[in-house]
Amino acid sequence: MRTFVYTSHPARVVFGAGTVGRLGEEVERLGCSRVLLLSSGPLAAASARVRQALGGLLVAEFGGAAMHTPVEVTQRALDVLKEAAADCIVAVGGGSTTGLSKALALRTGLPQVILPTTYAGSEVTPVLGETRDGRKVTRSSPDILPETVVYDIDFTLTLPLPLTVTSGVNALAHAVEALYSADANPITDGQALDAISRIARALPRLAADPADQEARADLLHAAWLAGTCLATVGMGLHHKLCHTLGGSFGLPHAETHTVVLPHAMAYNAPAVPGVMRRIADALGVPDAPSGVYDLVASLGGPTSLRDLGMPESALPRAAELAASTPYPNPRELTREGIAELLAGAWHGRRPEGPPSTQARLARLTERVVASFEQASDPRVRTLLSDLVRHLHTFVAANDVTEDEWQYAIDFLTRTGQMCSPTRQEFVLLSDTLGVSSAVDLLTNSRTPDTTPSAVLGPFYVEGPPETAHGGDISAGLPGVPLWVDARVTDTAGEPVKDAVVDVWQSNADGFYDVQLPELDGPVLRGRLRTDAEGRIAFWSILPSEYPIPGDGPVGQMLDAIGRHPYRAPHLHFMFDAPGHRRLITQLFVSGGAYMDSDTVFGVKDELIVDFAPQAGPTPDGRQVDGEWRRLEYTFRLAPLAG
Ligand code: NAD
């Protein structure tokens, strides 16, 4: 049986996505109505959302929080607080903003609501570190503990990857030191191990996709657990060293934690082998200290104090300061031992331990990336390097098996084998994965004054038949007759003449000519030229929705995920005009099927247009029985750059 003491530090926690919406309610729950908002510059968007959530409860703002809570800054914020007669403090930001909030609460006794945007964990501790005359002094008091924490993962999505890594390792450090703390108990042990495995799981996923919501939620949850450990049990050598390096040498908080942690763990490891085993298991590595080092290195995090700007000459003084006052630590602290530890951290040496899979993978990735260094085209080098990094991270983060990779290769092989001059399975794959639309989105976002572009799709065929003004591209196929009357202008609205316009579409059953071998094509394709007024006009038939071909690997993929294969009905256009950028786009039939779930993600609101139902005489006197449709549209082309 284990005898232990556990002190809980009660705070109300609201956790989720979009929880900022509950902020007003939480302030009122504390019986408050006059809020001072603390924020910081890089968080303008988050602050705006907090302002909106607070509405009339907000009476004043202060935006100047600084790292390590200098007392001069606190005094300025205190003046603002008093002037506004605030009765509650709301802080949105990282540990620095939380620190300022705590310093104000300590001086005024006011309640605090914190919205953390990093993983520092300060929001759940009753501890405050303040800097006065360059010296950092830490104190603990129930008045310092925030009353309410609103964790909103939306606020962490903007945290850049390097800060995500260092802040995540800051949380990892709280959890690691809690496990070998003199005050360790089964409650914090559970929280710490849960935090460690969440961090180990989340960070590689965020390196691959910083907007991964589940990984963000895991990491924020871990930060809360780790902060709770920090609040409850005493920390050891690692926190002492970081405190010294931050306070006396001005090193940045989270980065310093990131560099020092593996070395502090390696120092303590011989004294607590059982704890290190549990940490290694939670991390999923054979050895805890080198595992943490490898994790940081694989994420591109800092690994040496030298890179953080610490002069080598400062190391003896740092060792002396860190060893000067005794404090609980599992292994005895000696000046020489700490000096050696700091030297390792300064040089960025990997702590001893078998090379982990992660380390070997990181080295492999770097070797492949280095092999591109000779590429004469820098863009080729960048694209290939980034592709390889993402692919390797993808393989590692998902623990891809040999069978899965073989399947992927087979899938791509079959995709290639399916391609022919009239069937483009790779375009289909790119389209259904949304990559074509992503590339299109980037291209189009650079020309906001012009007609939006849309994906080319797999059915374009070079060299369509020349079509005269007013001609018919349907070759008498059945369908609702469609009269297209389009103008082509530049961005100033001036007509663009002699533009070559290719059009192509499906028939009334949703097939393109190239899918119908019995059809004597090309049909439902044409090449027109704009006249002096920039106009083209032609007859066709109303396009209908259609499934993309389902007899290849892409169809198989859609089946596997239970997604329908339909495209919303549309007409394709491609414009080539001297002095203008090529425009490839599509017009979608307003009211048509699948507008909200087009299987290639190609529909843009601006491209949904009326194919207006008509009856009676046609523009060119053509005899039509029953309904026909009219499409009128003006396309605006972008000038060639330069
Ligand atoms: P920080 O609060 O200084 O933030 C670092 C930078 O990131 C700042 O420029 C900030 O504006 C920016 N930032 C924060 N969130 C962002 C987001 N979501 N998107 C974009 N930018 C964002 O750094 P930190 O590591 O969170 O906190 C460090 C401070 O907290 C130190 O002073 C440390 O001593 C203190 N701390 C105290 C405790 C405690 O229990 N008392 C615990 C941990 C840390």
C-alpha cells in the first residue's frame, strides 16, 4: 500500500471547440459584470472573438503582457484595472498573459477566467513567477489560482508549429518531473502518464498537419493534466535549471525546457529506473531520455542551448546557481554533475541510449533530403524535400505497415494502368482527393477580380472541332436545347476579341463522348473564337449530373469510404487570349443536383448560374418545340503578369 498526500487545486474547467461562446456565462457565474481583458498582439483574431463573446461585460483592455511577468508591466496593467473599476480579469494567451492575470489577482483578489492558447499549463497552478530588477521570484498562494479555465482548441490552431513543439515539451516536462517528485502520488502519476502518451501521440500528427483538431485536443488536454501535476507536486532538477536559465540568462521559457529536458532526465535516470521505464512506455520508445531527445529532433525543435543564444562562458555560473540552494531531486545534485549536464545541453548532444526507431527515421529523412541538395533548380529541391518530409511523417505518424504500403503502391500502379488518351484516372484521383481544387484555389486567390477558375477535370481532349458563331455542338443528341450567349472581357470590362474558347460537357445521361465508344465523336465539344464585342454564342443541350467513372481504383476508393461518385451538372470552358492568362472554369446549373457534395469539390458559389428555362422564339430563329434554356454569362480574364 502506498501512503500519500494529495492536494487538489479546484478550478472550474470548460473544455472543447468553440467554448469561447460560453465566456460571458462563465464571467456572470462568478458574479461579475466589469471585465478587464488581457491579451497580446499575435492573438488579434482570438482577442476579437473574446471581445465579441464578452459583449457589454468588457470595460477595459491591456495588451502588454511580457514573459516572466516584470513588475513594471503589472503596475501599468493595475492602473488600467483600477481606472476601469473592473471586477473580473479575463486573459487570452500563453503563460505570459496568464502570469500577468495572476499578478493582478494577487494584488486585487479579483477572480480570473483564463483562455490558454499555449500548453504552458500555468492556468491551473497557484504559482506565480515575477521578475523584479532582473531577478525572478516565485510564490504560491490560493489567490493566484484562476477560478475558471476555458480551454478552446480553436485558439490553439494558430500556434505555429515551432511554438507548438516547444510548448508541448514544456507540458511534457511537468508530467515527467511529477512522476519522480518527492510528492508523487497515484493521482498525479495517472495524470502524468496520460499526459505523456497524449503528447507523444499528438506532436508528430501536428507536425504533419498543425490544424489536426483531434491532435490539438489531445495536446491541450495533456497540457491541462500536466499543469495540474505542476500545481500539485514539487518539481525537481529540470524545472530548477530552466528557472535559472530563464531568470538569470534571459533564455526563452518553452525553448529552454525543450533543450534541457532530455539531459535532466538522463541525469536522474540512474536514480529512478522504474519511473523512466514507465515514461518510455508512455512515449512508446525503448529509452526515455534519448526518446525525448529524438522526438524533439524529429519535430525540428531546438536541441542545444547554443542555438538559444547562451554563451558557453556562462555555463560555469549557471551550474553554480543551479547547485547553490538545495531542493528535492531523486539523484544527488553535484556541481560537476550539473556542469556536465549543461555542457551536453549546450552542445546539443543526444543523451546515451539505444538509437530509437524515431532517431533512425529522423536520420533517414535527413539523408534523403540531403540527397536533393545538388538539384540545380531550387524549386525542385524545395518541393522534393518537403514532399519527402511529409511522406516520412505520414508513414511514422500512422505506423504504416508493409502490407498497407504495398497496397498503396498497387493502388497507384493500377491508377496509372487505367490511364489512356481518353481516360485520366490520376486526374480523377487528384480531383476526388480535393488536391486539384486546392491548387486551383491558390491560383485563383491571386486573381480576385476575375472569373473564378475551376478544375480541368479528366475529360478534356486537345483540339476540339472548330465551331462557328451560333453553331451547334450537340450534333442532334437528345436533351433540352441550350443557347449559350457569353461575353469575354478584361478586368476593366473591355471586350476581349479573338479569344479561343474551348467548351466541353456531358450528354443528357451524364456521359462524355470519350466514354461512349459507339458514338461517332467528337461531340459536345467545340472551339469558338470571340468576335469584336468579345462574344461567343452556340447551341448545345442542358448538361446533367453524372457519376465519375467507377470501374477503376478511384471508384473503388469511393466505395470503400461510402462516398457517392456524382458531379453537379456543369459546362466546361477554357479561354486562351493574347495578353491574358488562361482561364479554365466551369459553370454550374443553378438548382442542379449535388451542388453541396460535388465529388471533386469543384463547385464555387460564384460559378452557380441560371440556365434559365425559356419558351417561344429563340435568339437566332431556330425552331424549338417545348422548353429550351438560355445561359448568359460574362467571363473576366486576368491580364498576363508583368
Ligand atoms: P508566451 O505566453 O510568452 O507566448 C509565447 C509567444 O507565443 C507570444 O508571442 C504569444 O503572443 C504567442 N502566442 C501564444 N499563443 C499563441 C497562439 N495560439 N497563436 C499564435 N501565437 C501565440 O509563452 P508560454 O510558453 O505560454 O509561457 C511562458 C511564460 O509562462 C513564462 O513566463 C513562464 O515562466 C510562465 N509559466 C508559468 C507557469 C506557472 O505555473 N506559474 C507555468 C508555465 C509557464
